Amino acid sequence: MRGYTHLNKGVAKGAVQRKSKIRCGEVMSQTVEIPAEFLEEIAEYQFPPSVQDRITTLMDKITEDQLSEDELKELQALVELSESVAIIKGRAKLLLRQTR
């Protein structure tokens, strides 16, 4: 996937080539326009305090070796979610830099 962005009248125009396999083997391209303000919100997103507190609690419990199996699964899911959000935030920041 390759992306580039242009700023046009307050709108960040992210032209992202998405290659989707179609039954016949054809390739499909798509362009998406996103307001710059939306990209800024994505780039600055933080988990709500309750989620941050839960992650901290689970991390403390794992350090003290008091984490149940269910809590370990919860922590793993939160870590995976956090990694995905970090990638999305990074992409939003990159698009914003390219518009300035």
C-alpha cells in the first residue's frame, strides 16, 4: 500500500492505492479524502483514563506474578489494541506532515 497526501482547502486528500484481489484477478484503486482536523484527532488519540488505569493495574499484577489467566488474555488483547492504535496514529501523523 502506498499513500500520499495533499492539503486542499482545509482537507487532507489522502490518495491511497488499495489493491484488492477480485475473482478475475483485477486490481481496484481507491482515493479517500479526510479533513485535516480528523487526522489531527487520530494522531493525538489517547485511550480513556479508565483503560489506561486498567492496563497499569494489569501490568502491576503481572510484575507481582498475580495475574489470572483471564487477566493475561485481557492484557494481551489490550496490548494488541494499543499496537494497532499506535500504527494508525503514526500513519495519521505521516499524512499530516506531508500536507504541510
